Amino acid sequence: MKDTIKYVGLDVSKEKIAVSIAEEGRAFSMPPDLLQKVEELVEK
């Protein structure tokens, strides 16, 4: 069985949480404040 790497991106706002998933070899853009938003989400 071949291992597959998937990348998960989260975009968090007061109204919603957007989740995107990309497979290895595909690129997607990341909002500049993504890490901060994830940390805020985890703290809640």
C-alpha cells in the first residue's frame, strides 16, 4: 500500500472555518495569518 501525503489548510473567521485539502505535488496558497488563526482556534 502506497502512503499518500495530504496537506490540510484552515481559514478561520468569525463566521466560518474553511478547510482545504491538497495531495502531495499540488500547491495551494496559505493566508498570511493562518498560523495565528489556528492558534486562536486551538485556545478556544
